[in-house]
Amino acid sequence: MKNIIYIFISCLLGTILLAESSAASICDSKETVVYFGNGIKTTEDEAYDSLNILKKQLHMALPTEKYELLEFKVSYNGTHGLPLDLLESTLQVLSGNTSRFWRLFWGLEIIPDWFADKFILLSSVLDKSALVTTDSLKNHVTTYKTKIAEGKKVLLVAHSQGNLFGNQAYWLLNSREQQSFGMVSVANVDNNVLGADSPYTTLETDKVIMALLAAQIALPSRPMEPNTENLDKESADSLGHSFIESYMIKSSNSETKITQQVITVLESLATPSQFVESGVITISLTWGSEPDVDLHVYEPNGMQVFWNNLQGYSGALDRDDRSGYGPEHYTVPACETLERGIYHVGLDYFKGDEPELATIHIEAGLLVRTYEIAIPSEIYGSSNSPELIANILVKGGENGGYDFEIYE
Amino acid sequence: MKIRRQIILAVVLLLASTSGWGKEKAKLGPCVRQCVQAFNPSLADSGAQEFMAEDFRSRDCVRLCKENLYQGECNPAADNCCNLDYLDSDPDCQGEPPPDQPGNGLPPDPGEAGKETLEGIDSDGDGIRDDIQRYIALTYPGSQKTRAALRQLTFALDKSILESPDEESALNNTELMHRATECLWYIHSDQSIKFKNQLKAEYLNTLKRSRAYLAYDSKLSGHVFGGKDFDEYKTSCTFDPDLMED
């Protein structure tokens, strides 16, 4: 009797899982990841809008079978306090009307010259070397490396300061990875694109770039010259620098050019060799030169997956490393084996003499998290008592599909 | 043989459901009783017989209690009260004028008093600041789905600026912002960006609120965020926009 009930419940559960997984794009395998790297005057929410605009453009321009191989993400670069500085320095002129400030900031009203001048002044005194923060860059590079290791091509559409991040990320990739990493440069504040004089798009009317060109002392390197003109295109963005309001304005030269460059770069990227499996959940552990740090995953079914038990019910440790640096890698390859419940992620400093700095990178559904963990040498020699780092909660979505949460 | 199997399966299902309901009933009893009485005051203190009656009210109440949806006053079921969080499924919301239309119970303009705190004033307790509730209703009187999507966005904004003391909360709340963005995009495509930014500009109407928003945003620096496919954007709505006429 118990068996019959078990089979019935299993079938029911299986039906629910299949029904939900069939509707979820996270279950589909993608070939290329397109990232949007934002400029300094862009809040995360606006960066996500920019990604949507880019996505829509490619949706229209590419054949369906090619578009469906793309996955889209934002690599968010912070604003370094610039919006707040701009707000505080303009509020008096705006008679304390913060709503008006935001309407100007988001291009809902035509930006007056005094507002544009204030922004240019504030942005031109920012130190280029300070813009690319180590932590942010490291997070982005970890993501790019992980995707390339999974056999995926990576394309970064970089706007404004996003170019500084993109160029520096490129030099942190090895030569094999560089073959599969491309960048489409928009309003480039740097003097190159991935170390070369590659195609880029900068508007003749971009006042921010013009100001940087005029005041070279603000940047150690002179930005690339404007090379694109948008004729008869009116925009509220009198700065001429916004990705959405100036560069991707409908039917403009710049929109056509950027879209074409994305398509060209997509076709030119080499498909990397696959070192680890991609999947619905992937967990990657890297560290320094000490011989052995181990990744442990406890699946919802209770199974512990680690070096001594590579295969779980839900996923598998498809890469174990015992000679330093990693990666160790766990994946749940497909929605068919994804379980509802909690996946516990832990690490164990198995062998080494010095303190180590480990990085755990988790991608689950749409979520991406990176954790840095300093491990003292004292726990050297422990074997089966991993330190819990993060939890991944998988639950059924209210409207179909899966919901994920990652928490410490 | 086939019939015998079906009989066994039916018995199994019956046993499973009845034994489960027995335990469930004991646990849910007070909730269901309160719910049935709220729906039909004449049943108050009427005793076990009426309570056990398998009418649609008690079945509705069992469902609400099992799913932790019973809210006491305004439920997502037929109780002569439209629950705004369930515009698509609450029968009381169907075929009625949108509850947030001008002249249909809008709270008064809170004025400067509404700007004194980060939270603002929510005099009717609908979960949305009065000034924003009025802005949405008065700006989009002809589009129920736009109002519903902007309310979803407002909830996400509230959580972002009021409940993001640490990075982890900020990251989780960003997912809510993205889902609200996708929902609005499903309704208005790229025109949604303008609607969203206009709402945000209204929402961030004090220095304190603007600073809180930027403090939240600063916690997102360096992080990577994924997005759904366009054909899944509808699933990001907390309501069903296709069930709304306008």
C-alpha cells in the first residue's frame, strides 16, 4: 500500500515539475550570454531597462533560432555617489523639488544646460582608476570565467564607464578565454576596445565624451573620438550620453550601428571548450595556490555531494581539484532533476599550510551570487565537516516556473 | 484487472485524502469557523452541523485557510470585498469598476504631511502611500492593468527603500523590482520605461526618500542580475493582466 501511495505521489510530483519546467527559460540551454555594463549615471533599475531595450532590438534583428540561444544579464557597475552629488548640488536651483530632479535625471524632461554642465563637471573630476573597483571587477570576471568554462560565449555591451570595466576584465582572462569574450563599445570613455582599435559607437553630440576629450587631464587616456551622427533625432537627453535616450533612440544611426556590431561580434566569437557542465544550478569554488579546498553540497534529498561522492540524486560534482586554484564545480544539469527544497553549500579546507581566500560563485535560475571566504590555516586537516556558506532555496513559482532564493 | 487497479487507486486516494483532511481539519478548524462566520454572520454560533455543511462557503474557507489566504475582512473570495492583491481571481473584483478610480474611495491628498516620513501616509491601509495611490489612479484612470502593474512596482519600491538594510535584502528586493519591470513591460513594451520612471519620480519626492533609494542602489554595485525571456514576462505579474479589459 505504501508503495502505491509513494508511486502516486511521485507521479504527481513529477507531473508538477514537468509542467513547470516546460514553461521556464532557465531550463533551456543557451549558447551565449549577453551582458550589459552600465555607465556612471545609471541606477541598477535603469541598467535593467537598458538590457531590455537591447534585448528587444536583438529580438527584432535576429532570426528566432539565433535569438533563442542568447541569455541576458546586467553586470552592474556602481554610480560612485554621482547621482547623490548631482542631487545635492542641484536641489537648491530646483527649489527642493526632488521629483523634478529625477525627471531630469531619467530624461522625462529636457535637461537644461545648467543641469548638464553640473553633471559634466562632477563626472569629469572622477578618477578613472578609482571607478573600476576591485570587488566589482572581480565579481564580473568570475561570472565571465564561469560562463566560458561552461562552454558559453560572452558578449559585453558596455556603455560609458562600463567600457573601463570591460577592458580591464578582458586582461584578467587567459588567452583561451579572451577568444570567447567580446565587447561592443558605446560612448567609450576609454582609449581602446579590448586593447585594440575595434569598432565602437560614440555620438558627435555626446557632451560627456566631448568634455572628457577637451579636458584630457581628467583621464590618463584620451577617449576615442566621436564617430556617429544621429540626424534629426530629438531627445530629452541634451547631454547626448544616455544609452536609452540618445544611443538607442528609435531608428537612429547609432541604434542601427550598435545592433549590427552586436550581431557581428556574436558571430566572430569562438565557442570555448567546455570544462564544466552548465545547468539550472551551478556552484563554482576557486581559491589560491594551496593544494586542496573542497566544495560540499547537501541536496534537498539529504545526499552529500563532494570529492568522495561525486554523484548526487539531483546534481553532481563534475570537477574536483586537488592541486590548487580550482575550480571545483557542482551542477544540477537540468530541470528534470531539480528538487524543491534547500541545497546547502559548504566548503572544507582539506589540505594546505597557509590561510586561503576562497570564492564561491553560485548561479541558480536568474540569481547570481558570489561569496569570498577567508579560511584560516587552523582548520587544515578537517575532512568531513564543511563550513556552511550559503543556501539555495528552490520552490515552485506562484505563476508557474521555479522560484529561487539564495541566502547565507 | 484494470478495473481492480482503479478501485485500489480510488481507495488509496480516498484514504489519503480522508486521513489527511482529518488532521488538517483539526488544525484549520478555528480558522475555517471564523471564516465561515465572517462570510455568513447568520451562521455565527450555529454549531457543528452547519459548520460541517459542504456548501461552497465552507469549501472556500477551507481553501483560504489551507493556503494561509484568510485575511479576516477582505478575502480573495466572494465576500463582497475586492482584494486588490487578487484582482484577477477574486470574484468581487470581476466586472466592477476598478477600486482605485477617481471618486471610488480614493484617500485625500496627504499634502506636506505625507512627506514627513520615509513611509509616508497610508490612511486607507491598502499598502500604498496615499499620494502614490492617488497618482496612479488619477494618471491612469482608463487602464486597470497599468494601475495594477504600477501598484506592484510601488510595493517593490517600498521594500527596496524601507527594507534593504543589508546587501542580501537589497539583492532580493532587486528581484522584486525586476519582476515588476517585466510585468509593466509585458503590458506596455518599451513605453513602460517612461511610465515606470514617471512613477519613480513621483515616489522619490523627498530628499530622504531619494537618499534611501540611492543607498539601496549602492548595495547592488558589482553584482550580476539575470532576466527572463520576453515570453515569460507575463508570469512576472502578481495578477493576470490578460483578464483585465483595459
